[in-house]
Amino acid sequence: MKIWLIAGLISCLGTSLAAQTVSSTGIPGDCNWDGIVNAEDIPVFMRIIQSGAYVKEADCNGDGDVSLLDVDCFVTHLKIADEPQ
């Protein structure tokens, strides 16, 4: 799935491009789209919340809104991903 990111979200993620295409992983909590939920997703998750943008992977509780209500669910996904297989 391809997502078009608008300028506000892109500046939030720290790039100067006006728009870019990225591959969505669809994995709750995988906010940097690398296919893994880990500590590298934390700063991206927080910037997404602060920006007010909607990113499916940051909507961890699935309520259609990215907000502080997603933090508990995000932490749960971090803990599950960190557990040994």
C-alpha cells in the first residue's frame, strides 16, 4: 500500500521534501515503516501525535484518530515486539 504524505507530516518527520511516497507496513506501532516495532519508532510516534496527522500505524487503538489515547496501545506493541520468540 502506498501512502502520500503531505508537507505537514513530512516536515514533522524531519525531511524537507514537499511530498513523498512510502510503503505502509500496516503494523500497529511501526511508525518509521521499517517492518519492526522497536525503540526507533518512539520519536516518530511522538512527532506524529504532535503534528495532528493521521498515520495508520500510529493509530494503535484503531479508533480512527491519532492521539494520546494511542500511547498505552503503542507501549503494548513495543513490549510484544521486544519479547523473545
